[in-house]
Amino acid sequence: MSSPSKRREMDLMKLMMSDYKVEMINDGMQEFYVDFHGPRESPYHGGVWRIRVELPDAYPYKSPSIGFVNKIYHPNVDEMSGSVCLDVINQTWSPMFDLVNVFEVFLPQLLLYPNPSDPLNGEAAAMMIRDKANYEQRVKEYCEKYAKPEHIGATAEEDKSSDDELSEDDYASSDEPVTGHADP
């Protein structure tokens, strides 16, 4: 086992042993979800987000990819994709950081101190600058609408379903009885 994979495994185990709910996406240790709670003393308090984490092959020498699965209203998070514009993760990442740092330091700092001068969501950035009270109200509305514990389960199920699945209306309906017998 190479050093980066040992480190990946150790960091993931450390994250799982902390207070975070971690759900693996595949059999490997490269992709997983982490349930993240909005920090106290912020308009995001009370919100719960499912964060998708992808660890590159070169982790910890290369930063993890982080994205919000359920919607969040924030200047530095793309509202449609959930991508995070987070300089510390994307540009100043160091192998000294680990996954627990991402959830205990980096993401809380992002939510506590948004940077409207480097936006991925221009509308949120403009509102934050022009009308902070209205911005905070919109954040709270998004928390109520998209960031409750019941929303996390729904977003995971939506991710697992395929776009080309048939709805009930797409199936041919027939009142004819099914013939034959089920195998015992």
C-alpha cells in the first residue's frame, strides 16, 4: 500500500471517528458524502448539507474536491452545481491539512465569512453587499427549504436514481392477469 493511500485511509477513518456522518459512494475510499451542519452564530445555523468529497489519486498532495449536494445560498458556492470556491482548499492546500480540517475549519470559515468579491453566485454576492438583512433572510429561507435532515436523504436517493428511469406513466398498463407461476 503506497503512502498516499495509507494517508487517505487514515484521514477517512479519523473523519468517521469524529462526529460526522460519512457515507461511501463506491467500494473505494475516493468518493463519499459527509453530513455537515451550518456553524452557530451564522445565518446557516440549523441547516444540514450533504457534502460530496472526491479525493484525487495524489491526495494528500492534491486537494480534495468539495461540493454541496443540496442547495445553499452563498456567494462562493455555485447554486446549480454546488461547487465550492474555496481558496484554502483549491489553491493553498497543503499535505499538512486533513479531512477533519475541511469540516471543522475550512467549511465553517466559508459560511461564517463569505467573500463577495470572488463569487460563484453573483446574485448572492450582490445581495450580500447591497442588502445584508435581505441576504441573511434568503440564506435562512434556503436552509428551511433545502437544508433539513429530511432533505439529505432525498438528495442522496435522487443522485442514485438514473435520469432514464421510466415513470409509472411510461409503463404500458394492462388489466390482463399475469400467466404462469413464480418460481419457489
